[in-house]
Amino acid sequence: MSKQLWAPLKVNDGNDPYTFCRICGNSDCLYWEKFEDGFYGENYFICPCCGGESGVDDVMGGGMAPEDISSEFKDIKDIDLQAIKEYRKRWMQGDFDWQNGEKAFWFTPKTKPQNWDLEKQMKNIPEEFR
């Protein structure tokens, strides 16, 4: 019998927008988990929609080079927001290699719902991450 080397994704019940993908608003998985103390912790899941990894692409500058982080942002929350906005902008413009120039292209196309509505999904993003 072989060992399972990965943990199954935690399914999101859709009731708490702070657990959704902070980049695109996808609510399929539990990207951020609320703990007993009320704080949210990242699950390091890769979003099947935008390809962003919770806890990596949406925090502390994400995958941005230090010189790309604007000097006007002094607080870590501001840097997190800049990372989120920068990743979202690149995804919406089709700037990632895996998008082949297609705007808002799904990272895992097989999981894209037939009746997917980008505008509706983006409304899932809490105001402070927009």
C-alpha cells in the first residue's frame, strides 16, 4: 500500500470571505483558515483560478523583487496589499508565462466552472484586499 504524500484540499463552506483567495475571490478551497484565537493562517494552497499561492503570493511582497516594492508602503499590511494588487493585475493582463497571453486565464482550466463569472467572483474579495 502506498502512502499519500499530500494532504487533500480543505473545502470552503463559502460563509467566510476572509478564507477565499485574496487575489481573485475564488472560494473553492480554504485558502486561509480561521483559528480559535480569531486570526487567519495561510494553508499554502495554489488557487486553481489565478494560480496564486496563499501565504506566498498574497503576503509580504509575494513573489515581487524587493526593488519592486514601493517605498511609500511602510506597514506590512500595505506591502501585503501591494503584492495582492500586483499579482491580480498581472493575472488580469495575462502577464504570467502559463497564461500564454490570455487575460484572467484559469491556472487549472479543467476546474473552471462552465458558467464562471469573473465579476461575480471578484466581489468575493473582502474590501481591504481590493
